[in-house]
Amino acid sequence: MPKGFIVAIDGTAGSGKSTTARKAAEILGFFYLDTGAMYRAITWKIIKSKIDLCDSDSLKELVAKTKIDFNKENKIRLDGKEVSEQIRRPAVDRMVSQVSVLPLVRKKMVVEQKRFAKNRNVICEGRDIGSVVFPHANLKLYLDCDLKERAKRRAKELKEKGIKVTAKEIKENFYERDYIDSTRAHSPLKKMPDAIYLDTTNLTIENEVKIVIDLIKAKFKIRKLTTKIPTPGVYRAKRDKQPKTIKK
Ligand code: DC
């Protein structure tokens, strides 16, 4: 497989992006990049540091001193320590959208996200992936799902992990986060015109994964074809604009 194939998945909170992206990446041998986990990790650090979000000098210093990466098992690390459990806590759920609004946080995250994806086949999911992080992604998807169904699914997931949050609380949090994420000035969540819209309300995870894999496979065939036809530039510009990192 050639390297540098980027799949951008954006969408609302709890719409199935993470599970679908992770499973599809596992099956295809792609790198799975969970950008939400990165925003959650820095939020966790801000919560612990007790810094006020209005204190821009302290925030600037904290962001500059923060290192976020993924270990060999693709688990999120904050300053060298794995924080997969901490970033899923309700306190982080409540604050993450407010932190994600901050341009200085976004700037740092986007630089890192591009670095993680370099020379890899990647399925990257978040809110601004198809619009800001990888505007030339080979395939863009936008996932959405009925709010009630999203809350029901997340409540079940959390219950299995022993975390007590009601479906009502989750629903309110999803609603608030979607609102902040899609109305913020910088890199708001939106469906790009070239993204494929997928409503997951009536889909099982297995179906979602199958659809995503089928779409990726179909795109791969298009790319192979473009390298053989006599005027690839014109054809590619119309069908499949590629990022500069692609090795042919
Ligand atoms: O995908 P998630 O629900 O774990 O993301 C948590 C929050 O992080 C989300 O509410 C908004 C923010 N986020 C963002 O602003 N941009 C991204 N690319 C990914 C997440």
C-alpha cells in the first residue's frame, strides 16, 4: 500500500467516529489518530493545574510546556504519562469544549497532528480534520446520529466501565459541546462540501466500519487509476487532490 493516504472523519460528539475509525484503522493497518483525545489531555492538565481559562499568560506557559503524544499501543500520553482513563472523566467532558475554543491550544494541536500523520496512512477523527488539519484528505466523512441515540449508546458504554452518568446528563453535555464546537470562531465543526455524510442512527458499528472500509478501498482504486491515465494532473484535481506528503 502506498503511504500518505489520509481519511478525515469529522462529526458530532458521540456519533461513533472514534470506534469506527479505530476499528477500520485496525483492519486496514492504518494509523488511528484520535484528535479529541489530544484536546482532552490538555484539558485534563488545565483542570489539574487549576489555571483560570481567562489567565492567558499562565495558559500560554502551560501550553508551551505541554507534550502530548501516543505510546506504542497508541494510548495518549501527557508529558510522558499515559492518561487514557483520566481524559474520559466527566470533569473533562464538561470543560473540553471551552478549552478547544482557544486559538493557542488549537495551533499547537494542529502542528502535532500533522507531524503524527506524516508519511503514514491515517484515519484521523475530530471536528476540524477535513476543514483545517487535512483539507486535502483523500477521503472526508462527516458522521452524525440522533442525539437521544448517541446519549443512550454512551450511557451504556460508561455503565460497562463503572462510570455513573445518566443518559440525560450525557445528552445535555453532547448538546452543549456540539453547540460550542460548531459555533466557535476558530475551526468550527462543519460538514465540508466534499465530505460524505453518514447518519449512524440506524447503523451497527459493524456496518459503519464496513461502509468506511469500502469507501477507503474504492478511493484507493481511483488513486491507482490516476497514476496510469495520460493527464493525471487534470483528473486528480477533479477527483482526488492529494496531500504533498504522498509518495508515489
Ligand atoms: O472527539 P471527542 O468527543 O473526544 O472530542 C472532545 C472535544 O475536543 C470536542 O468536544 C471538541 C474538541 N475537539 C476539537 O475541538 N477539535 C478536534 N479536532 C477534536 C476534538
